[in-house]
Amino acid sequence: MQSGNRKELYTERVLAGKRMYYFDVKVSKDGTKYLVISETEQGKTEHHRIMVFEESIELFIEALQNAVSHIIKKPAKSERAYRVETIRQEFSNAYAKWTTSDDELLKEKYGQGVKIPELAKLFNRKEGAIKSRLTKLGLLISNNDG
């Protein structure tokens, strides 16, 4: 399951008519996890692939869920609110808007070397939310060299 310097952690194959989809979770040589989604059509050698790195996975999933909701019946607003409330039982600030003071404190703490898990606890948010915000603030550069 190892290809070059990339270790494959998980793979799943989905056969959908003439198309085959592969979902592979890999680890790059620097330890970064990423998702590779590949698509091939039966009888063709051409394939298409996208890669999503761990620091962007939550944003990717959220956008994917939003897109899918336009294809599949969207849950009622009360059902969506319940999902957020369930997540907020563990992370009280989940999906809350970042304030200017939050951003300043995040910059300060990250600049002092506070690690992402500790920042997640401090801000009552998921680690992915912290990584996404640090990326948006230009403090965390995504490593796309695979």
C-alpha cells in the first residue's frame, strides 16, 4: 500500500454504473494527511483526480455538503440547527463568526508557539477550524507538494 514516499492509510472503491470512484487517504513524506478522489470510466485509460489536504478538509466537506444539498433534499432548517447544536455540545464556538479580537488573540498565541490542539481548546473550536482560520489569516501555509 505504499507508493514512493506516500503511505496509503485507507482506500475505498465505489462502482457507479460505468464509472469507478476511488477515495484514498494518504500521508505525504512530511506527515501531512490528504484525500485523493479519483474517477475513471470503464474502458477508458483517462482518469481525473483531486487532492484535498488535511488543513482544508473541513472546508471542502462543508462545500461538498452544500453542493450535494442542491441535488438531494435539503434537511429542514430545524434539522440543520440540531446538527450545529450537537457539535456545539463539544465545541461551544463551532460555526460562530470569528471576531477581530478572536483573530488578534489567535495570531498572538500562534506566534507564541501555542500548538493547534491547545488553540482548539482555548477557542472551543475544532482543530480544523483553527487550521482554516490560520490559513485564512496567512499564518499557516498549506503544503501541497504531496
